[in-house]
Amino acid sequence: MASADEVKAIADAKVLMVGAGGIGCELLKTLALTGFKDVHVIDMDTIEVSNLNRQFLFRKCHVGQSKASVAREAVLKFRPDMKIAAHHANVKDPEFGVDFFKQFNVVLNGLDNLDARRHVNRLCLAAGVPLVESGTTGYLGQVTVHVKGETECYECQTKPAPKTYPVCTITSTPSKFVHCIVWAKELLFAKLFGDRSQANDLNAQSNDSGGSTKDDADVFDVHEDEIYEDYGRRIFDHVFGYNIETALRNPETWKKRGAPTPKYIKDILPLAENEENGISNNSSIEEREQSLSAMASLGLKNPQDIWNIVDNARIFLKTLQIFFERRKQEMGSLTFDKDDQLAVEFVTAAANIRASSFGIQMHSLFEAKGIAGNIVHAIATTNAIIAGLIVLETTKLLRNDSKNYRMTYCLQHPSRKMLLMPVEPFEPNRSCYVCSRTPVSLEVNTQQAKLKDIIEKAVKAKLGVNSPLIMHGSTLLFESGDDIEEDVAAHYAQNLEKTLAEFPVPITNGVILTVEDYQQEFLCSINIKHRTYPCCGLDLIIRRLRGRRVPNILLQPTSWRDDFDEESDGIVLSGEVPTVASGSDDHADESGEKLPIATTEAGDGSDDVEIITADSLVTSGTKRKLGVDITCNDDNSGNTKQNTTLTTNTVAIAGGKRKLDDNENDVILIDEDPGNRKKTRLE
């Protein structure tokens, strides 16, 4: 039983809850039942049908409404004496600044993306308010406590980034079904239904000078008086037949891998059979034609069935028909949405046909949707467990019971007969550029890199700054904001197009730039190091120093979506910053066993799958010790309270951890300590 003081502390506390999704619904309910009286909820999302299987405060009638507002109304029905303020807004909006955060006793995160988590972490540090972080992925989950000056902040440890795939693998040599999904979703779907003006590497390239691919304008445009069926068959033959034949003209590519088989519609679905199966303008099944689902139109009911090649071809043609006949007004502006049934059907069929060509196992629509939407199907019980753990840590924070703060991990399989593993929080990382303000280094060709490259690819993308102010000494180079005068804004626009060496006082080797974000009260120094890399295209640059670990971030020299063209400049940001490659963010329990980190509430993760133009290797093999002051970035060593180390030589995945495949590209880091000469294999 809670003491009278604890009950009063709970009743008097003012709590900010960020996120009203899978974890948020459970958390708000648990806060209400625990006795909290004053809660603010921020969430920018609206309710979708896919949320209803686990976000139990919502009903079907609420679809399309604000999550924060509906969650508030639902809880007030059984706790009418509570004071709940709902904010249907983005937590990164200016109104939610440091002063707003200072009014709360504790902040509780139930977010599903890294960018927002980093933003809240910085506001909590600036406001001096404790933060309780959380995340779930399937059966995995964790709750961590972050108190300024007492424990590490959220950004003291590197975080895994979204999975990326080399564009050459996607377009020419897929070996996994996910490669086919990315091709169908990011390239084919975008080319047919999205912005045609965007450059797109859909077509395969041949070494044969006479084997250039057909002009996209001729292939993907609908010809005058062309019916949908002829258009669909022509597109099918181009992407699954002609493009693969073009790829086969590169014999070197197929010496050590199986060659694909071109697929032509006449061989799979002859015109007569096509008409017999109801995929023609003369179909008499009027009720099915009214449907916006190709599956329903063709009598395919079970999304967990794996379609054969004929059914995939029928779905491919039918989805094209429905898009062009019933959703023509959306053509040219569509983007893939995992909740768009027709889009999922198209991507599944296209991916399966491509998989069949390359000898890859086909998948069901249910499986393909999970891959395309980066979905790890949610476990509602995990969300409930994590919500309960958040409230337990919150009550400790309100009592200032720092000795009993715990980071707790929810596991899929028992470890020493336990599914919940508590770990003492780490002390702040003195090499953290956020809470310890340690400078970072930026290696760049100052003769080629423009200021806008540095801002977009280093300052915003990697350092997580939203509204940057860039200074060189006392000279203001750039500032973002809505209240900037026109002439000043024009001056900043000119600066963005200058290379670093072109400024009146050149930004060259050894120059230090200062980056600020007033909203986050964030300040960071960047040490510029001029490098001319003899790299081809966007090759990853890895520094190998004997006995030292230097975490690196490769920043792509070209825009993600503008083009896949390759340039010869490279940008490397080094320091205690999040790395771009997928890897473990594991912590260890009291026995040294590694624990996987869940970074999103399952099912609500980002839908983005990025494609890169070079293979990415990572040097993220951090070795951290409990209860140790970490004094430098290069050698995280010292005495430990419990002789417990944290290593990251495994990869956290949904459902647990996996060992790295010896056939995968890797980097070997060798520990130079004579007493511990171990090799750690890093993906």
C-alpha cells in the first residue's frame, strides 16, 4: 500500500504525456487508475482503423478524430474528476518550448520515432524535468529513466536507424523478398502513381552500349485511345520482361548468382484467359467491379494465402484498372500508404512477380503488408506491461527515490526465469554531445560541400536540430525562422549555395562552427576537418585506428529523393552521435547479459524505407560499463561496480536477437587490451 505522502505526491503531480497511441492509451488509463489528477497529452495523429486492435480507448466511430482528444474523453468517462488537457499538435511546435515543459513534474514518452524522442529529450534537459522513455516492438519492450546530471540522457547511447538498401541491389540483383517490396513500393508504385517528374532508377542498366532502356515517357504514359488492359499488359512486359532481359546483358553480374527469368504477360495470362477470369472491360460481375479492392473483385478472400503467379498477374492488372478508372484524380500525387488496401495489393503482386523472376519465395498479402509498412504486429499486452512500468518509475521520481531508479526490459523468452529484467541506469556519458556538450568533428571536402549540405545532412539529419542557427566566430552564417526580414533571408539563401571555402572568411581545416537551436536550448561546436576522399560515388568512409573506436556517420552528398546520381564528395561526422547503420542498442543486465532495445510502439513505426547508393558498413561496437565515468570517446574504460559490461555485437530484431551472418559485409574491431583480446564482429 502506498503511504499518505506517496498518494499526495501522485495527486499533486502535473504530468506531460507525449503520444496517445498503443503505449499512450494504456498509460493514460493506468495514470488515471493510479490516482494522477493533472495530465497533459500531446499527439498530432488521428485515429486509423489499424489502431483499433490495441488502442483500446478508441472505437470505430472515432476513426479520423484526434487521438489526444478521444483518449481524454474516454478516460473522463470513468475518472470525471481528472484534469486532462488534450493537445492535437506536434510536440516540436514552438508553443511547446522549454517554458512549457518547466511546468511539469515529469514527462512520459510514448512516441514512435527517433526524431521526436530526441527533441523531447533536449527540452527535458533544458527544463530540468525528468523523462521516462519507453518503447515496444512485438513482445519486446523497455522503460528507461533519464534525470539530468544523475543518469544518461536519451542520446548518450547510439540508436539504430531505419534500414537502408543499395539502389543497385534493388534494381538489379535482389536476393531477399524485402528487396522486391522496396522495388515495388519505392520505384514502381512511385513511377506509375506518384510524381512523374521525380527521377527514378526503375529501369535496369546494361553494359551493352546498344542496350539502353526504353524512354520512360514512351513506356509509362498512357497512349491516346489506349484501354487500361493494353496499358497494363504493356507495363507488365516492360518491368518484368524487357528490364530483366536488359539486366541479363551484363554477364559478369550473373557469374556467381542465379540469373533471373524474364516474365511476359502472354506466357502467364493469355488474353483469352484474361477475359474468362473477369479482367476485361466486358466483365459481367458488376458488383465486384464496384469494389475498390482487386482481391474482392477477383474472389480472393484470404490475405494469408500466397497467390500463384497467375493470381499475382491478375491482381497486378486489376489494381492498375481500378487506380486509373476509379482513382484517376489522385494519379500523380499518390504515395504508398500501408492502410490503402489497393496500394498494398498492387505492391504485393508486383513484388511477388519480381520475386518469382529472381527465384525468391513469394509471400502473402498479410506478410507483404507487414514488410512494406515496416510493421511488427503489435502485442497489446506488451504495451500494458510497459505502461505499468512507466507509472512505477514515475512514482519513484516523484519521491526522489534515485537509488531505486531502474531501466526495465521486457523479454520475449525468459532469462533466468524472468521476463522483466531491471538494470541500474547508467551515469551520464561525458562524451555525449547533447547533455555533456562535447564537440563533434565534421570531415568534409570544404572546396565542394555547400553550407546547405552541412545544414541538411549533418546539422538537421544527424544532430537532430530543428531550427538551426550557424555561426563562425561572431559571424552569423544562417538562421531559420518565420520572423526574418526579406533582405536578411535573401542573404542567408545566398550563403546556403556557397561552398565552405567560398565565404569571405573561408571555412577550412580547423575552423569551429557553432550550432544553436533556441527552441531546444541546444548548443554544439563542430570542428571542421578538410578531407579529399578518393572515393567512388557514395562509398562509406571508415577510419580504423588501432585500439580505438571512432564512431562515424556518413552523410550522403546528394539529396535522398532528388536523384540517385553519384558524386565524388564525402561528408563524415564523428563524435558520440547516432550511427546510420542498423545495429544493436543493447544494454546489459546485472550478469552482463545483453538486452535488446525496442525503439517503437509496434505497428506504429515509420513507413519509410530508404534506398542508398552505396553499401553501408558501421563501426558501432561500443563497449560501456556500469557505474563508470566515461572520460573520452575513444576509450570507454574504467572500473565497474559489478564487473558488468555492455557490448553491441548482436542486432536487435523483432522477437529477440540474432547473431550476425558470417557471409554479411562486416568490420572487425580488435580490442587492444592484452587481457581481453577479443574480436567483435560488427554489421
